[in-house]
Amino acid sequence: MSQMSFGDSEYSSKRKKTRREVFLAEMEQVIPWRSLLDLIAPFYPVAGRGRPPYRLETMLRVHLLQNWYALSDPGMEEALYETTPLRTFAKLSLTAPIPDETTILNFRRLLEVNELAPQILSRVNTHLTRKGLLLKRGSMVDARIIAAPSSTKNAEGTRDPEMHQTKKGNQWYFGMKAHIGVDVDSGLVHTVVTTAANEADIEVVDELLHGKEEVVYADAGYTGADKRVQRKRLKWQIAAKRGTIKAMKEGRAKAAAEKRETAKARIRARGEHPFRVVKCQFGMVKARFRGLAKNASQMVTLFALSNLWMARKKLMAMTGSLRPQFAN
């Protein structure tokens, strides 16, 4: 890191830690930096003729900040100038050059073109598995629609051709769909698949299973999934359709069925948490890019980061680290 500016030095001496600083301090401790840097290094440009590239670690940190705070490339550049905690996390200073929006864009495209996002998720999950946090004895599968801009006021005068519309209840949606496979024990995501919004959940269920689970939990949208997955000794816990339970006569049989469905729902509820983190914590409420490939890369990265955020307390406890707000 270059020498701190007077402004950054004065800011670092303040007493109170903001929530943003606490969050970044926690992420600093739990991200497997060396593993991720080793993954990207073979694809990253090396110094030669012309302007030398920024340090790989700096660009990785900027990329993570961009995903955590749902910033565009120009927005990320401006945030590095304006916000001291972000600049400090990226190991940058106002006394040295700040990556411009084109540099930030090029790094994001490097990850997309070389399809490194799935490998980032894999390396994060390997790290969590070694820590005993990802057990893979059972899976939950679920999907959510991610809206995309439906306006045609653009250079092409058309909506994104890779996105499609679908009807859910009485509401129409246009965009893509994120399908995830979640570990039953920990609630952490082990698999991510993205499709257009009109793709039925059941069509990709086989891709969401890692192959070692003994039981699979799913909502009523996956009815019939057990016939599509050609694996023996796999126990399916698929929610019954509401109409089926409602049509039953009052009595012990209906009460027992409702009790079973409640038990299933309590387990499946854990599979909702990664979507809450990605949408509410990281601000991913709408597809940012045009085309499925770019958005898929971002979604996979966000779920990798959500795993680390959800497991951060246990990871810090294993290293004996204090949570930042109690450290001083």
C-alpha cells in the first residue's frame, strides 16, 4: 500500500467504527485471499511495455467492493475517491493513482471471459469445507426471479433477448432466474445455475445437486423432480401443493399432513437466507448487465460472498479473532 494521505491518516485515528468498517474488517478476516489470488494470477496481465497494471490484490478487493455495494464501474471509481473505508480496504491512497472505471471494467471482464466466478465459489466452499462448515449430507433447492430492465429506450431499441418474461401468480415478470443448491446443515450455497425467467425450476434440478447428498428438500414447484434425477437411495422431501392439503377432510390425517409440511417448511426456510443476503445485504434486486453470461458471473460471485458473510462469526471464532466492534 502507498503512503497514506493526511486525510486518510486523520480518519484512521477516529474512535468510533461505522457499520461499514465493521463489515469490511470482518470480511478481511474470513476471505481466503491466497487461494483466490492464486486462482486469478495466471490470467492477470503482467508488467511489460506500457503502463504497469495495478496489483492483483488491489483489483480483487475493488471487485469485491463493487459486488458488496452494488456499484457500477463509474460508481466504484467515484466511491474510491470519496469513501475512505473503501479506499483503505482496497489498500489504496489518494497519494497514488486510483483505478479508473475502464480498469475496473477490464478486471470484471477478465473474470467473466475466463469463467472464474464458478471457481471462486468452489474455492470458497473448499475453504468452508475444510473448516467443517459445509457438510453436504443434504441439499435444498430453490429459485428466485431477478428482474431485468424491460425498457426499449436503448441503442438497440429492444429488450435483452436473453431475458424472458414469466407469470407468477397474477403478476408478470421480465428477467432471469437464479437457481441454487443449498447445504441443509449450514444453509450455505454449494451450486448456482442461472436461466431465463421462463425456465421451469424443475428443468435444472439435476444440475443443483452435488451428488453426495442423501436427502433433498424442495417446494411444490419441484413436484416430480424425483422422476427426473436418476439416482437411487436419494430421499426427496418435496412440499405438497396447498390445494392438496386444503382438499383433505378435517381430522387426524389432515392434521398429520399439515404437521409434516410444517416440518419440511422449517428446514426449507434456511434455503431462503442466501437470497435475503444477496438481495437485501448486497443490493442485488435487479439484473445490472445485458446478457445472461455477465449476470451469471455476478450472481455466482455474490453467492460465494454470501457464504462467507453467513459463516463469518464461526470462521472468526475458529481463529480466536474478536469481532471488530469489540476489538477496541
